[in-house]
Amino acid sequence: MDPLLLAIQLLLVVLLAPLVQGLIKTSKARWQNRRGPGILQPYFDLLKWLGRESVVSDQASWVFRVAPFVYAGAIIVAAALVPTFAAGSAAPGFGDAIVFVGLFALARFWLALAALDTGSNFGGMGSSREVAFAALIEPALLLVVFAVALPGGSTSLTALVGSGWPGASDAAAFVGLMIVAIAETGRIPVDNPDTHLELTMVHEGMLLEYSGRPLGVLHWTTQIKQLAILSLIAALFLPWGMADPARLGLASVLIGVGVWALKVCGLGLLLGVVETAFAKLRIFRVPDLVGAASVSAGYRRHGDIRGRAVAMNDLISTGQAGTLINAMALGLLALGLVSVLVKHLETAIVLLAGQGLLGAAGAAAATDMA
């Protein structure tokens, strides 16, 4: 464990998380031809909440009072494990993808438990929806992580840091992880983070009984969670410009931080575009969307039993059979993504499943000819 790397990473994640949230809200407003809030508005909101006292229900127990800090601790530890500006986890002994997902599950459990603790109808409804979504989102996140981890044979976050964008299989895994990021952060089309309509809210329903400092801690932690997921996507699929953790210097740290900030801001702008282009799904359509993420993760194929990933150019060079199968797989991938865009999610799942099977067949053909 590198204490300096850990301290720098924690400081950056905690301080820049509200800025990313402000960038997403501002870009979303611009796409909708609105002026919208300023990019620094989340900082002012946090200062307002942290400066107020909390009003607690007389039905609440110690669980309600402790839950925000357990939630914050689990998310901050998970964010500390993710490689950000350096090509390696700040805690290599603990920086495992399964630990990362487990910390997210721990935080979700305590927040749902706190929502149930006060006996509020809205809190109970929000927590039940959150747990139902978690049963779909967490397996999809693990599928994406395992698909990326198979070539390296390790779920260590340091080993998962990519080396580029070698083929269409990685593009499919990227799409799957972006869908998981939207679902995990409670954004449109899964949830609307700006709504307080009791019939539609999921994550916000669990926060209705909180006020003052605990509410500020919860909102700040949710922003840190969002930044951690975006940093994970950047580390897995956009690993360029990351500093070498074994040779950290002032210049390498500054370059790594600058490139990381650009990548995270770009992904945040992409989330703003998605929120503007899509309407919120009905709650019973969310499993279809998360299912599409799982199928996209399954497309990442491998060429032999040693775990070597077969890139697209390898398949094309192996002969006519592999080329034909691979072309058909790319066609189904394109049709599946178009189906997602036009919101025919059942069709998209069928097409992406067929595309994954063809991709596996193409990899097998390439292995036989190698």
C-alpha cells in the first residue's frame, strides 16, 4: 500500500465528486436549452446541508443515525480501491473487483435498512425498489468485471487496467458497464435523481426522512460513488495517460490527474447526453435494460483455454469462416444497439444474445485454425 498515492487519490475523489455532478447537471441543462445551475452549485448545496441541524423522527433508532456514516465509509473505501490517475490500485492487497462490488452492496444494505427504520411508507417503497434493482445490477456489474478479468486471470483492479481498445468485444463490454453505471447512480432512464414524486423515485425515496448534516453526507457520498464508477470505466477501457505507480513524480502525477479529469468529465458529459435523449423507463422495463448490459458483457470472447483474448483483427485474418461469422456477429451487434436506441429492449436482448453466440463461434473457429 502506497500511503502517498492513497492520500492523493482520496483527496481528489472526495473534492472533485461534486464538480463532476455539477458538470453533468449543467450539460444536461444546455442540451435541453435551459440555463440550468452553475457547475459549482453542488458545492453550495453541500455547504447548505452541512451547516444545518438534523431533524430525526421519534420512531428512528440508532440504525437511522449510524447508516449515513456506514454508507459513506463503505463508498469512500470502494473509491479508494479504484485506479484513477495511476495505473494501479492505491491498496493492491485489497483492491479487488469483488471487494469493490461487495462494498457497494454493504452501503446499499445499510441505506435500505435506515429507510425502513422510521416506518415511512415512502422509505419502505424506495428501499424495496432499490433492493429489487440491486438484485439485477450487481450480477450485471460482476459479469462485466469477470468478462474483462478473464484474459488476465485475476480480479485485481490493478490487473484489470486495460492497455487500449483492441476490438469490438471491448466496445460491447463498455456499453454494458455504462448501462450498469446509469443504473447504479440512479439516473435516467432507470431513475430520476432530481424528482421527489413518490410514485417514481427509487434512491431519493430512501433519503426523504433525512435532513441537515446527514442528508449532506448522503448526497456527497452518492456523488463520490458516481465518480468511482466513472473512474472504473476510465481505468478499464480508457487507460491512456495514467502514471506509473512505481515511479511517481510531480510531472507524472500532474499529467495523470489532468488526463483522468478529462476522461471522467467526458464520461460525465456522455451521461448528460443519455439523460437528455431518453425518457424514464417504467419500473417493469428496467430489468430489460439491465439484461441488455449482462448480454453485452457476455460478448467478450476468448480464443483459447489459456485465456488469451482474440481481437477483431485476429478473427479477420484466420480465414473465410471466421470472417463470415464475425461479420454476422457485428451485424447483430449493430442491430441490437439500434434496438436499444429505439427502446425495443426485448428485441435488443434477443439480438445481442445471438450476437454473443456468434462471437463465441467465431472465436472457436479462430482457435481451430490457429
